[in-house]
Amino acid sequence: MPEAAALYCHRGTRAIQRMVEFAPSTGGLALWVRHQDLPADSDVAPVAFTDGTVVYYGAAFERLALPEQVGLVAHEVLHIALRHPQRFVELQRVIGDVDLELFNICADAIVNSTLAHLSWLTLPAKSVMLEQILAKALKREQEAEAALLEWDVEKLYRAIDDRDTDSNNGKSKSGNKSQAGSQADASGSGGRDQSRSQSSSEQQSAEQRADGARSAKVRELGAGGVRDLVPNPESQSAPEHEAEHAREWSERILRGHAGDGAFSMLRALIADLPHTRTPWAQVLRVQLARGLARKPSLTWSRPARSYIANQGRAGQHRMPFEPGFCATKNEPRLALIIDVSGSIDEGLMERFAREIETITRRQEAGLVLIIGDERVRQVEFFEPGRRFVLSEIEFAGGGGTDFTPLLAEADRHRPDIAVVLTDLEGPADFKPRWPVIWAVPETHRNTIQPFGRLLTLN
């Protein structure tokens, strides 16, 4: 029982009670979050910070006035509800080099502008606002309500990150050393666990990319503030579970905002709500399973089962012969087209190849692999059951891209469905009769495909 009581008695308890008193629904988001006190002697720890699942409280938190405590707890709870630490890790996987300090400032700005309308809490004195970043760094004058409806943390980060790409000789790093990350190491077991992976990844790159004008301005606006995001990539669950968590938090936020009305902690239904995204591998499996399914064909050698059951009659009348169905003898065939002119990450390509091999084995389908750029460079055939290892195939190419000859070559082999791994930069004047899935990396997710379905590999 003492352990259970300690779970609900922590330094943020009074602040949560005040949040639920003034905003019962959105304030109640704090009840879905774990809270943990750091040891009393950990004065070097931040006042409060989060790893995306737990809010950690330093000893200095108790010395704050109640409105300031409420402001900090509401701030950290929204970081968790909006899944900012998890989205940092996801963005890092997509673009490789993400500056943690800049990302943290962007996330803080969105949260602070969301809470700034509330009179029953107090934000820290040096809190940066979303409208400040837009005005100072991007030269865009926008009211807070309009800005919150347009900007999410990924869009804001991409807009302000103009760091020099050549200053670290092309090497990527996972983020600058934040105040939260460095201080959390001395804060006890909770802080050490959350920041260990971050600190080790930071040491991989001694050099840092030089700030451009926008990045420098954002860093200046956030100077003096406490960096309170300590992402932990090791705590990330499977993609389908992450998508489910995002859906749950989005629903909680929407229900809470609707329940509180004018008293909601959210100024508006912000654009930064966590997005539910079905993992691309699951989408690919479903699409290819449908496209490669063996379709039954008519046979006149035997009647349909309904004809046999009715003995060929409908009452007193004899029915005309009804042909039956039999399994087709033709094996399904998948055409995989790889555009070697684009720059696709090797790790992503290997994951993609493993999915293709698994699907073709499960469907007992043949595979024709077509490699090319502006023309066909190589064609490989894989019978059902033959192992398909993309890394063992040598790629040659690097020119421009024209999908027309690649699709025409695939049409010669009469596939049931085709997947094109590409960045979608090139013409496609040949439109086949069979379905086409365009698999593109995350950086090209906004490209419009000429036809077929677009699948973003994130």
C-alpha cells in the first residue's frame, strides 16, 4: 500500500488538483500521465522535464509558487499528449540530423502559445511563443490562434532549420546537448535512463553544424529557457503500437477540448495534434496481398455447387448448365521497379526488400526485378520460393529518370501488380492496366504520383 500511495503523491499533486478544478477535461489529461519525483538532493536537475511518458520533478519544483507549478505541469503534460519526444525520434529517423535544442524550442513555443490564454497558471518568465518565432525568425506576422491552426512542430522545425550542411563534412548527429539531458544524468535513476541513449548519440559527432540566420534567431529567443525534452529512442515501441498511442492521445485531447469548451487548456484545436499513421509495411502487405491473390477461374468441366445442390432444377423447370470455378494454375507475379537515379537510404531499401521477400513467399508469387533510370539497366527473375536479397545485386545507374521504359518493360512480363521504389522525379508516359504502388521516402511524401497509389516509407 505505501508504494501505491506514493504513485499518486508526488510534487505535482497540488498543481494537478488545480488543473482539474479549473479545466476538468483537459486538465484531466495529467491523470493519464505517470509522475515521478527525483531525489531531494538532486538540485542540479531541471525543475521539471519529460521523456514522453513520465513527468520528472526536481527538488526545486517545490519552491515555486502554485501558479508556476501549474504552468510547468500543464506544459509537460501537453508535451506528452502531443508526443513531442517520440516525434523527435521519428523525425530523426526520417531526416537523420535533428538539433534537439532547436526542436525543443519549437515544441515549447507551440505549447506555450496554447496555454498563454489561461489566467489560473503562470508560464516561466522567459517562455518563447510561436508567434514570436514566426515574426522574428520567419518574418511572418500571425496571431496566435491562426498560427496554432497552421503550424505543427515538424513543419516549424523544418522551416527554421537553416544550419550549414557543409560545416560537419556531411556527418549527421542526433541533436545538440540540451540542458535537460546533461542535468538529468545527475538527477537519479529516472533521469539517467532517459538521457543515456541521447548522450551517447551526441558524442558520435564532435563537430556541429553552424547556425544560419533563422536557427540563430530561434536559439536566441529560447536562450535562458530550460530544455525539458529528454527523448529516449530505446523506449519506442513497435510502429503499430506507436500509431495506436498517437490515436489514443489525439482522441483524449479532442474529447477534453470538447468537454471544457471555453475553459479548455487548449486555445484552439491546434494543428500539432498527434497524427495516427499506419506503418508503411502494413499498408504494403495489405495492398500486395490483394493484388497477388489467386483468383478463381470458370471451368466448364464441372457444374457449380449450387447447380449440383438443386439437381439442375428450379421447381419443375430444368435450369441451364452453370459452370463451376477452379483455382487458377497461373502463379501471381509482382514487378518490382527500382529507380537507381535517386538517393534512397540503404537501411530503408533493405527493410523494403525484406518486406517484399516476405510477401512474395507468403503469396507464393514470382518476382521480376527491373532496375533502371532513364532506361532499363538490368532485369532479374525470381521464381516462387527463391530467396530475394537486394544487397547481393549490383546497381548501375545515376542518370536522369524516365519511368516510361521501365513500366513498358514490366508490362512485357504481365504482372498482377507493380511496386516502384523511387523519389518520383521523372515522367511516366506509359500507364499500365495493372495497379502500381509508388514507394517513396519521407522527404518526397508531398510529390504527386502520375497514377496509382503513393506509399510513404517512413
